[in-house]
Amino acid sequence: KGSGEELLKVDSILMQFGGLKALNNVDLSVKRGTIHGLIGPNGSGKSTMMNVLTGIYIPTAGNVLYAGESVVGKTSSDIAISGIARTFQNVQLFGEMTAIQNILVGLHHTFKSNIVDVALNLVRYRKEDQEAHARAMALLKFVGLEDLANEEARNLPYGKQRLLEIARALALDPQLLLLDEPAAGLTAPDIKELLRIIRKIRDSGITFILIEHHMDVVMSVCDTVSVLDFGQKIAEGKPAEVQADEKVIKAYLGT
Ligand code: ADP
Ligand code: MG
């Protein structure tokens, strides 16, 4: 599938909360196989954009085309199944469930396990169950957590919880992965490991939108960066260009 082709097109999105325009006429174009950074000061609309892309918010106006099809008005779960997965700014794992159970939750839509199916066809169910387990273990291994499969998520170090959340998102077999500040609160070695895993996922062909405050992370992995300020896109380009842009510098100094 040709990289360079547009996977996601955000067209003039307006997201209004009462009198506040959290997103004001924002366009984005994300090319397949790239890592697209989304940066901007606190409150500039980054997480709101993620929530629009994943069906948590329905935009006041504008359109979002994913692989050529509008996702506006679709449910979050339909959008996830269509191939857009995400992590959250604040880790959202099931703390009392083990690492592998957290991944199995992410895989559940691949089961056709309505109760009648299960009753009529236990053998097939068990087979799918085993396959899901093997897939979940493979994902844990991919992010280096295979030895922690049976630890409760809440007992994992914070950096590992972030990686577990990414593994859970990958369980959906996404084409587009949205990460909302994945490096927030991580130590320098954790950030290094996160970057290694992001690159490995990118090399497998998955496209990213990466919201991140750590400029070194943005600079080292993003192909293109868009900058939001007060809900508007104020700059866009290669990381080095954007970093040198006066409007961007001013926006960050202003907060
Ligand atoms: P960022 O992720 O860039 O820090 P957000 O997208 O979280 O910013 O927020 C952008 C603006 O929209 C903020 O002013 C925030 O308070 C507001 N906002 C976000 N979600 C809602 C909501 N559900 N209701 C009202 N205001 C919201
Ligand atoms: Mg945010």
C-alpha cells in the first residue's frame, strides 16, 4: 500500500463547547506510513482533536475522512474496528486485571462469542480463545512485557503501563495509531524504550499521530509536525522548520 498516499484527511474541523472554539477550522493531512506530530501549548486543542478522530466528540462542523470514508457520526467502537486505535493522555488500563487480560479486552471484538455461539460450539470457542491468548502474548512480547503478563496492571511501573496501553491498542490491528502524550511522566530510559517501540511499530507499516510535549521525542521521530494554538493550526512542516518558526516560539513562550 503506497506510502505517500493520504490515510487521514481532516477538513475544516470546528469543535465548539459553548462559546469556546476548542478547534477552529483545522485541516490535517496524514500520509500513510508516517509519524505526524501534533503539538501546541496546554489547552490548544490536541486531545480534543483525538476525541473528534475517535468519535468521542462529534464536531460542530467539518469532516474527517479515514481511508476515503467519513468517520463523523460513527461510534467510537465502529471507528476502532475500522482501524483507528488510540491511547489516552491519562493511562486508562483496568488496574485490577493482569497485563494479558488488558490485551484480551482489546481483542474481544475479534471473538464471535455471543452466548449461543459459545453454547453450540464450545470447541470453536476454545480454539479462538487459545488464538486470542497467543496473540495477546505476542503483543506483550512486542513491547517487551512478556515476563509481566500475569502482573496486575496497577502494579506495573508507570513506563510499562504506557507500553501496555500501546500493546492493547495494537490488539485492534489498527492502521492508524493515535498516541496522546505517551512520554509524559516517563524517565529518560523509559522514553528511549518508547521511541524504539514507536519506530518498530512504524516500520511494520502503521501510521501515527503523536501528541507530545517532549520536543526531543517530536524531533527524533516525526516526519511532519502540525502546531495548534488556541484551537487553530499556526504552523506545519518538518520538525526542524516548525521548531524554528517564530509563531511557534511565541505560542510556547506565551504560556
Ligand atoms: P490540549 O490537549 O491541547 O491540552 P484540550 O484539547 O484538552 O487541549 O482542550 C482544548 C480546550 O477545549 C480547553 O480549553 C479545554 O478546556 C476545552 N475542552 C476540552 N474538552 C471539553 C469539553 N468536553 N467541554 C468543554 N470544554 C472542553
Ligand atoms: Mg491534551
